[in-house]
Amino acid sequence: MIGFGGREHALAWKLVQSPRLTELHAAPGNPGIAQLGECHPVRAVDGEGLLDLAHSLPADLVVVGPEAPLVEGVADELRHAGVAVFGPSKEAARIEGSKSFAKDVMRTANIPTAEMLSVARPPCVLKVDGLSAGKGVFVCPDQQSLDDGLRQAAGLGQPLVVEELLEGDELSLFALADGRNAVALAPARDYKRVGDGDTGPNTGGMGAYSPVPEVGAHEVERLLDTVHRPALAELARRGSPFVGLLYAGLMLTDSGPKVLEFNCRFGDPETQSILPRLRGDLLEALAAAVSGDLTPDAPDTNEEACVTVALAARDYPAGGDSGSPITGVGDAEAAGALVFHAGTAIRGDQLVTNGGRVLNVTALGPSLDEARQHAYAACDLISFEGMRFRGDIASPPVNVAT
């Protein structure tokens, strides 16, 4: 398992439940993952170091969590050396690594998406073309927000893509892909803005929930036919078959669903709300994707709802926190919650903060409301200096613009 965040902790938590798993190793991992397997001090973008580690173990399968190693070509380096990898090639990962490339794929494949604009005039959305850890999107409904967005985007030093501003409810839909076929996981909805009521700047994600009541199995299959399968076919036509997790961020508009963005990996924090509902063997499904023989049936999902709340540092997303003691994680887990480590470290025998999003608190329940209550009750048991979190995750949905 390559990576070190809450997404990777959730993936590791699910992978160790597989009867096929013999050993779990992580690079570099985090304190939560260290309770499930062995962590190694190799950076997620260090292709040479990861290859040496994979050969020394030896690893039967490498699962790449974050986007940066995929966009930089780590999966190619491993595959070329004979290591099986769940994660797309550098060329296929451009579907996340370059907004303009993704737009070209969607245009060629007739995938519905937001229209690109030649001039930045409100209302519009500014997006930096490359990776930005979820913080390179600026919603500009008026001139003041546009001026602010242009100023902040300029600081990121990347080309800009300007799009129409869409209205509706967002949806995250993940699909396992073996280069040709796509099999959906349960849909989820995440919360990108830092503040309640979708206020403040965009973040990597402040919470998520699954299922999404208005999106059933029929709607999911229709989205696969409209969005994921055409994208896979177009990438394959270009000689870059996509093997890994193709994540479509969608806006459900009055005129139908439209793609806001594609990502080339499991989403964070949606993964933390999807995997606890998954009944099937995740490791078996990932191995099937890598070997090119995904079955057409969607993995079995239980009927429970799941809610995840991100506990973040006081200054997030502008800054993080390091070294503040964290208490109450054991109490939250004893109360029935899952606590995934997103930005933590161990100093001596003390768990401390080490990032912007520090912990993801996840809870299951027979309904979204009950799962939400369980999640927030667990959040109240955890404490670190400056801890902040949204109080409206999985509240009744409201229309938002992005």
C-alpha cells in the first residue's frame, strides 16, 4: 500500500479483512496503518525506493493510494519491472493530472461536462490545470470572488481552466477498471468547503456519506454507461488503457449529470464512507482488475449507512498542525466508531497531529441520520488543540455550486 493518509488507512483496514492476504506492508504508512501491517520509510513518489521495497518483500500486489505517484509514473516504473500494480499508467493518470487533457477526453468521448469558457467572467469556476491537493478550484459567482480566485490561483503557478458554474447536488462515483470494463462501488457525497453551509475555501474534503438516497442501482448503471465506460474506451483507443480506480466527480443538474472532474484513484474522504459498507473481498476485486478479468457484478454492499467527519487543524486548509497531543481516539473506537488516521505521528508513546486533516471519524448506522449521530458523538470524544470540523455532514442536502 503506497500512501500515508486517511484513504490509505481505510484501504488497509479493508484489505486486511481478506482471507487471501498474507502480509500488508505500507510505504510510508501512518500510525493507524502501523497497527495493521508493517510500515516502511519510503516516500510515495520515490519510484526507485518503492521498486526496491517491492522486490525485497517480495510484493504480489502494489496498491497506489495518492494521485501524485500515479501522475509521476510510479505505476509504470513498477510494472516495467514485473510488479503487479493497481493504479493507472502515467499517461492514463493524466485524466486527473491535467484538466485540459480530461476535457479533451470528455469532448472526444461525448461525455457531458461543464462547458469551458474562453474568458473569466462571473459566474464561472477557475481550476488549476494540474494537481493541487483538492485546493485548486475557485467558485466565482461574482466579480469579487473572481478577483480573489484569480489572485489565489496565480500563487499556485499553473495554467488555468475556466468553466461554466453548474448548479445542483454533487455525487462521487467510483469504478474499478481493468482497462476495458468498469464496475461501480457504492455512490457517495463529499463536502469540499471548509465551513458549515458550504462556506469558505475548498479543501481536500471535510466529510462524506454513503449511500446517496436519490441514486439507486439503475442510476449508477446509467452513469457508468454515460461517463466511465466512454472514458475507458477513449483512453484505450489512445493506447493508454486505465487499470485502477476511475473516480468521477459529478454534478446532478436539472439538465442531467455532468462531470466536474475525473480522478485516477480512490477519493478521500469518500473511501472512508464507502469501504465500511462493502461486504465483498476488496483485495480479490483489485487483483481481478489488475489481471484484466473483472466480473460485471458490482461488489456486494450492506444496507447500513455510513458517515465520515474530518477532524482538521485550526488553520486548515491554509496550514496544518504538528506535534499537538491527540486524546480520545480509543474512547471513540470503544464507542463503535472507526477512526482513520489522516495526519498523525507518534512522539514517544503519544499520538500527535501531523497535518491539515488529522483524523477521519466514521460511523455506521441503520439510517443516515443515525450514522451521523454516531459519528458526531465519537467526534466529541476526541480532542487536540485547535481541532475543527464541520457540523453539517450528512445533513439534509442543499443545492451547491462548484
